[in-house]
Amino acid sequence: MEPFHKFIDHTADVLFVARAEDLPELFEQCAFAVEETMINIKKIKSVNDIKILCENKKIDGLLFDFIDELIFFKDYKQLVFSKFDIKIDQKEDKYDLTCVATGEKIDFTRHEPKVDIKAVTMHMFKVEQSRGSWKAQVLLDI
């Protein structure tokens, strides 16, 4: 199965689902969806590499924290990303994520801004594994 993400109509916010065969690909697809919600990722240059570290006891909590970090970097550092090198390890009773995200500072003339994400929400949020693949559903507050 080829990893993918797609947007689903929602009344006021942005809802997307992502599927992939493994967790790093699933998280990557979710990251692409988050960035695509805000800007045209095809216009992002590979200027900065930022290391993102997250840990959580649950895989859905790990994805939530990861998306929250992407929004943080957009808000605090004005960074957007188009490449993600993600590793996820399960150690004892927790998951560890290491991501090198590649991108640059937002350029409002070149990146074609769409909407501003305020936060990721727990409403409708889920991560599940079925028949050898992973699926995530994420609602973004805009």
C-alpha cells in the first residue's frame, strides 16, 4: 500500500485521514497534511534542519504531540517543513520519536498561505492499526 493522506469536508475546521504501512510513514503523511493545510509545500526550500523529539506512553498521544510541535515551530519560529525523516522506537512502556524536519522560514509571498492552524484537537482524533497498516484521523482547529 502506498502511504497517503486526504482531506475530508468538515464544517469549520480541517479534518484529514492518513494511511501507511508503518508508523514513521503514517506520521510523515500527517506532517504533510498539516503543512499542506497552511501553505504550498512544493514552494518550501530545504534551508533549515530542525530536530523534533517527542515521547509518550500511547501512540495516539505521540502523534498528537508531534503535530503540536509542528504547529509550535510555525507559531514560534515561523518555520514550515516539506521533508521529514522520522524514527519511532518503542522502549519499555513508551514510544520515542525522533524527526529531522527540513524547511525554511515562512515567506508569505512565495509559500501561498492558505489557513492558520491554531491547534490540533482530541475531538475525532484516533490512531489505529488494522490488517497490517496504520490509519490516523486528525481534526485541526483553524
